[in-house]
Amino acid sequence: MDLRTTGEADVADLAVIGAGPAGMTAALYGARSGLDTVMFERLSPGGQCATTEHLENYPGYSDSTSGFDLAMKMHQQCVDFGVRTVTEEVTGVDFSVEPNLITTPFGAYRARTVIVASGATPAPLGLAGEDELRGRGVSYCATCDGNFFRGRDVAVVGGGDTAVADVIYLARICRKVYLVHRRDKLRATAIYHERLRELDNVELCWDSVCEELLTSDGAVSGVRLRNVKTDEERVLDVAALFIAVGMRPNTGFLDGDLELDQSGYVIADEMGRTAMPNVFAAGDVRVKELRQVVTAVADGANAATAAADYLDFTGA
């Protein structure tokens, strides 16, 4: 079936935008509900999960299965249940028409319901070599990768709740944790300040920015800091730098078709329902507190269930 036509017979019941854990779970649940389901992914399936070398905080994976392996199993399960994957980047949508219109550089597709599961991307610092050192001492997820640096010295850069939560987590397993912040006051809520004061293996590096990643044998061996007030430089001998300076939701393609919060995340309820009755959101792209593989999977299941209920109710 060619979904790039406009005939009624060529309209999918459910289109899922994104093939991370949320998107793949949504597609799986949709297909198992008997919905004709198509999933869009511009690159390979897995999203951020696929870049995690060892996934130790997903239930049932005590043997440290890699995120890539888990993602491939998820995708194969989708295929086994009849989900069709379109390896094209979604560049635009129109939810004001029925069926919904989804566009890519290669054509236009239509679907009766849509689940937006396009995820979010950690904001980088922009340091030289940062991308190449990801997984070699540069990390954007302390709970995912912190255990690999157990008993060693590490640094966290950021000043919000996520950064301080990362410090608190890492302080339990690492020898020493440096918190690098470009200001002299944290943005984190008061409760985090109180918890920080209770930790004797945490050092705060105020008014400081990361200027350079130092390496040894292809991995992080330190970070060069600069004090923004005095220009004084300092080197931290650390095995890892955890970057927590914010996330960037992948919502640019929506172009105003869904309601977003001030940070660009899709506003949706716990079942993924948005202000558009036949459009849902799941995973890191939606407004939520915790963004982990396990919560993404739950989101996907909820959103697909809500989409199936919508189709049943409307008879679409």
C-alpha cells in the first residue's frame, strides 16, 4: 500500500512520528490492537536509547544489555506485528485536515490518528570533540551512565534541577563530584540546595564554564574550566563530564499545529491526549517530569490505547 496517495483505502489508521522507545511501543500497541500502523523515523530506530552503551536501569536487564540491542529487539517486535517503518524525516504536518497530513522530503502521507513521539535532544555545550567523546566520558544521562564511573572523580555542568539531581545521584557512587555552574547561584529548587549541603564529596565550581575537554587514550581525562569573573583557569582531573544544560524537544516540524509549553514541549495529558482530538504525544517530546526509557514505554502504550479508543468511539 502506498500511503502517499489520497485515496481512502490508502489512509493509515495510526501514524507514529519517531521510533524511539515511546514510538516503537506506541506502534506495537497500535498494531496489536488491529490498527493499520505506520512509523516514521529519519534515521535508525532507538532514539537516545540506542546510543546508550549499557542499559542497567531498565527492569529485567540486570546483565547490562546495550540500549542498541534493546532498541533492535523493540523494532523487530514491531515488524513482527505488521508495523511498517518509513525511513524518512517528517518535515511538516497538517492536523487541521481529515485525515491528518504528514509530509516528508519524499512525499505526503495520511493517517486517521497520529502519535507524536519525536523525542528530545540534550543540549550540547559545543566543546571541541564533545560529540566524538560521547560514550567515552561525555554523557547526558547520569542515571544511565554514572555506574561506569563508580569510585572515580566526575564533573557535572549545569545549574537546574536535572544537574543537581545528577550530582546527588553520582555522589552516592563516585569518589568526588564537581558541579560546574556559570553563575554564583543555582536555578534548582530549594530542596535540592538542602540535599547538596549534606554531601561531603561534592565541590561547587561557581562562576565557571567548561573551556576544553582533555583526553587520554581516546577518553575524557579532565576538563579545563575558566572563571567568568576572573578569567582564572583550572583543570579538573575527572573521568567523565555529565552535561545537564537542558533539552531541546524535536518539535520544529509541528510549526504551530500543536500547543506547546514555553520550552517547546507538547502539552498532553497522561494518556497522551493533546488539544487535537485525534493527535497524541508520547515520550520525551511531551511535558513531563521524568524522561527515561521506562517512562517512554509507558507513554507509548497509553497513547496508542487512547488512539484506538478514539477510533472506536468515532468509528473513523
